[in-house]
Amino acid sequence: MSFVQALGAGVLRWLAAFGHASLFFKDLLVHGLQAVRRPDLVIHQIHAIGNRSLVIILSSGLAVGFVLALQMYYALVPYGATESLGLIVNLSLVRELGPVVAALLFAGRAGTSLTAEIGLMKAGEQLSAMEMMAVDPRSRVLAPRFLAGVISMPLLAVLFSAVGILGAWAVAVGLIGLDPGNFWSLMQDRVDVWRDVGNGVVKSAVFGVICTGVALYQGHETQATPEGVAYATTRTVVVSSLAVLSMDFVLTALMFSTP
Amino acid sequence: MMSKKSIEIGVGLFVLLGLAGLLFLSLKAANLASFGQRSGYVVTAPFDNIGGLKVRAPVRSAGVTVGRVTGITLDPQTFRGVVTLEINESVKFPKDSSAKILTAGLLGDQYIGLEPGAEERNLQAGDVIASTQSAVVLENLIGQFLFNKAADGGDKK
Amino acid sequence: MNDPALIEIDRVSFGYDASRLILSDISLRFPRGKVTAILGGSGCGKTTLLRLIGGIHGATAGRVVFDGEVVNARNRDQLMRLRRRMGMLYQFGALFTDLSVFDNVAFPLREHSGLPEALIRDIVLMKLNAVGLRGAAGLKIAEVSGGMARRVALARAIALDPELIMYDEPFAGLDLISMGVAAQLIRRLNDITGATSLVVSHDVPECMAISDHVVLLANGGRIVAQGTPAELMGSNDPEVRQFVRGEPDGPVKFHFPAPSLAQDFGVRA
């Protein structure tokens, strides 16, 4: 095949794959919304995805809060602006670190678990068997997991930020000895519920869609072999992380650029 | 494999925890608490130069926050910057009050400072604050300083 | 419709990718209420036939007809409707690993029958009893052996009393006892429920023992022979003889196509 033919074939293949992925996402969205009709399934998945991620999210949030407080303190000392520590930590967490880091952790913990689970179900022909029993695996297996992921992600991001702020407070007031009044009051004055907290929640919802969608897609498309499943889980983490970071840039630019 | 009941309880707790976190962030760590005081009356104030004033900057009188800046536009006729302020219902200012654009601290954000006048009638919704003082623009200050310096030098000769 | 054939394969061609056709212009009829065995070597299209009947794939050419209706793999609603009348037993069971034995068998009932839990419980236990596993209802799938798993899968496949039961390699990898059990179950279920059974297998003795009708396929989906077990066992066709007797060399060659010995080893043959 000549180079041009090969290039053309490659482009067509890529287009087909892109179309396939888009159709899959469309199915996820459509069936995901309908999954509210099976709350028992969704609840079970929220437990598997959300509750089980709590430990890592909370501990990471605390750790990030500690470190952020220390670092920002040292950065602010030369300007004599250490009273703004609370405000800076809050904004960093609520606008950026909360949604993004929680999403990355989610991709690593819950995303890989979803990919492996779906991949193994596919390998064991469980999805095919379900189809033959006239039950659509998209609505029975994929959709509840998707909805659960989209619901859990914002909750986890919020908890990450909240715990981070508390951790920062412990370091700032407890360890360093800053004035607690300033720590909270500047925050309360300058952090806006809708613009900062609200946009952060919107971001994490978008990330939830991305991470859960990618995880389910990789699991669904994996080759039914051990290597296939292993490869798919690593791809979930890589693709989710890249997508989250890129979308973060886009969303930040949209939400936070001064008019 | 946990029983169905304990799973449901677990998920319920998780969601509650998340909502509590959201509440904490909104109330304790942001300005939702002061959100309720959004009922206010809207007045405008034209400035020659609004400097670095931003929308949602506070409006303060004697240092106490009494409202927020809700909009900044350019008047196409007078080419002055028109700032829209929303002041708390509970705080009334006389019609001849003045508005200045001040800076919080040396390098801080800019805000509107209101100084009460002496008239008996109060500002109503839709009124215009006539007496305004623009922001201090650093470049103009430096230019002024140099001009004065040059003038002094010229006088001495 | 009371066509004596429940399923008709009418000049069907199919390949997973366009360049290689697994089935080529094949026509078959599967009689209602009987056990039909589909025999053949690996890769001759036996499992593919089952998938086409179940609508998992769509034929590239020809029609697949189930009880008078043409199976359209693109029409999800029709597929869902037809599949409720079919039961499929996968080679390794394809049980839902996150559910217990009981929940696996109850799955189709809970999804489709709309019956109350108490009634479902009774039906599940009856189905498990039919396969001899009523006592195992509380076990998790991980605790169940291979042969037992297949029986659970069979109980699940017949949960809704389907008209058509398809078995994909039901005897593969089983010990003699389990094989005997499986063969017996297939035959008895077919007779008691009046269903039609299709058994895809390469296990000649078991299939011959329980089938009413046998179809032997070769590579490319070519029908080598069909008829009663007695007819095939007594056939003089070399291909049929090689298969039913398990002879290592015959019309199906022992050696995979290779260059001559002289070429590979540099010796004179």
C-alpha cells in the first residue's frame, strides 16, 4: 500500500473508532438518565464506587490541605500577607485541586475497578449471556455504574476540598499559630458560593462524566484476555487523566477568566 | 458481600456526608451566610476613572460592608464609568452622599467607600450619586509628581 | 404457524470480517421438539450458527427464520421479544459472578416475568431441582465447581421455559459422570418441556446417544452430512467416517500446510 493509502486508511480507522466511542457515550447518557428507574442498582454502585473511594479521597484531601497551608504560608511571609492564607487555600482547593485531584484519584481507584469489572464480565461472556436473556446490558450493567459515578464524583470532590480546608486550618492555626479569626473571615468575605464553590461542583460533575465514561468504555472494548484487561485498566487511568486535565483548562478559562 | 440494608445505609451516609461538606464549604468557607442580605436598593454612580474596581467588590461605609458593586459600564454620552451599586435595604444614605474608590491596604483590591452627606432626603432606588471621586491611578500620580517637580525646578530658575 | 421446522437457515452467508466467510450459502432446517446435534471440527461455524439464530450477529446474506419470523439483528425490539423464547447455555456457564446461584437462576424471572418474589423463589428452586442442585441455591458462584456451574447455567437458561434451548459445547471439559448427567438432562428437559434443543459439540458418543437429528459441518460451513445418528454412524463417506471415529488423518489432514521437508530441513525426502 502506498503511503497515501496507508494514511487514508489510518484516518478512516481513527474516524471509525471516534464514531464508535461517541455512540457509546451517547448510549451511556441516554441509558444513564433512565437508570433512575432502578434505584437499587444505582445505590449498589454508588456504594462500590463512592463509599469505597472515601478513604483515599479523605486522606489525600487532608494531606493536600496540610501541605498547601505550609507552602502558601512560606510564600506569603515575604509580603506580610499571611492573613490571606485561609482564603488562598480555600480558593486553590475549591476551584482547582478539589475537583482535579479528586478526579485523578477517582480514575485510579474507581475507574480501574470499573474497567476491570466490565472487562472480566465481557471475557466471561456475561454481557453476551445477558443479551441472550433479552436484558440490555447497557441499561442493566453500564448505566447504573455511569449514573453512580456522575453522582459520586462531585460529592467526593466537595469532601476533598472540605477536608483540605480543615487540614489547612489545623496547620495554620494549630501548628503555625496564625489568627483563626482572619483565617475564616477573609475566606467568608471573598469566596463566592456560586462562582467558586458552584463552578468547582460543575467541574467535578464534568470530570465524573469523563472518568466514569472512559472507564466503562475501556472495559467494554477490551479484548477478552488477561493482557487485554490489564492494558485496558492502564489506558483508563491515562486517558481519564489527560482528559480531566485538558477539560480543566477549558473549564477554568470559561469560568474564571475576568470578563 | 454486605447485606442490602447495610449498603443502603452506607450510601445514605456517604451522600449526607457529601452534602454536609457542601454546606460547610458554602456557609463556613464562602459568602452564602451573607447571601440572604441580597435584598437591597440599586443606585448608580459615575466616575471619571474606576481604576481597578471589579464587579462584586464591596461597598463600605466607615469600613463596614453595606452592599456590593453589581455592574460597571461606560456611559456613551459622557464617557464616564457608571458603577451600579446595590445597598442593603436596612441602610439609608442621604441624597448628597459621596462615593470614592478606595484601595484596601497598600496592594489590596479596590472597593467603593460611601460617605454620608447632610441632606434630609435619602437615596432611593434608581438615584444617581452625584459626588464621586475617582480611583487613584498610579501613572497619573507619577505624572503629576514629575510635572510638579519640573514646575518647581522651572520656578526656581 | 405450525411449520415442522422451528428454525430455518435459508442460504445464509456470514463472516466476522468481510474477507473470511465462516458460513457460505448454507441452508438447514431444525425440527420442532427434537434434539438436533451440530457436529464439526473447530472453526467450522457451529457456534456462529447459534449466534445468528440468537441475533447476536446479522447474516451477510440469506435469512434466519425463527418460528416463521425473520430474525433481524438490527431490530432490538424484535430481538428482545424473540430472545425471551430462547435459552442459551454458554460453554463455561457465563454466570453472573457477583450474584449467588439462586440469584443467577432468578435473574430472568425477576427481569421479565413480573411475578412476586415468593413465586419466583418456588420456580427457582424447582429449576434447580430439575438439574439436581436445589441444595446449592445459597452458594456463591466462586464456590461452585465447573460441572456444577454449567448445571446452574442450564437452570438459568430454562427459567422462563423457552421453546428453544441452545447448548454451546455442553460436554467440553467434563468428567464422564458429569458428561452423563449433562446428556441426560438435555434429553429429559427436551422431552418433558417439549422444547427444541440445538446441541453444538464435538463430542460424538454423547451427542449420538441423545440426538434425534445430527448435522455434520466442515470448514466453511459446508454440510458434510445430516440425518439420524444411526445413519451417520453407518455412513461410508470418508469425511463422516473420519469424524465419527476420530481418525487422526483422512480428508481432514494431519499436517498444517507447510513447505516440503526438503525445503525446511535441507534433506532429500
